[in-house]
Amino acid sequence: MAITLTPSATVEVKRLIEKENAPGLGLRLGVKGGGCSGFNYVLGFDSQKEGDTIFEVENFKVFIDPKSFLYLNGTQLDFQDGLQGKGFLFKNPNAARTCGCGESFSA
């Protein structure tokens, strides 16, 4: 399987790379312990690290460390901008339970 980004997420990541003047950096997706459901999603710009799984999305790379990949494999990253708010959303098929804000989950 893989990690996928919707077209709206791809456009937003490319916009942020340009805004942050971060050419050469990729999008790092991950998880860390915490949050109301057990794990928090991590999202930011970073460089490749040893052991990362790498996905190419248009003109940028997505990096995921081995531990996070176990929890994120098959996940789709979306970006929504509407009346309910603006931000990235993780659609994670591995999440047994998510919190109301969508920022944490349990496996």
C-alpha cells in the first residue's frame, strides 16, 4: 500500500513549500504518542532520514519513518477549506477510533 494525497492536499503542500521557501525539503508525515486517543499525527517539512519510506508526489517527496509507516500505511491526506474550518485531514484506515478534532487516533 501507500500514502496518498488528494489533489487539494497536493496543491496546499506545494503552496506551503513555496511560501516557506523550502525547496529541497519534503513533507514529513508521522505519528507520536499522545492526544486524547493515543497517537497524534505529525506533519511538517523535513529532509530525508535513514530508514524513511519515500513517496514521490508531483514535484515533492513525502517521508515517513518506519514506526509511523506501520500506523499510516494506506492513509489518505486531504486538505479542506470550508465553513467547518481549514486544514489537513488524515483518512486513516488503521485507526480503530479517532477523537472529535481528528488530530489523534488509536490503533
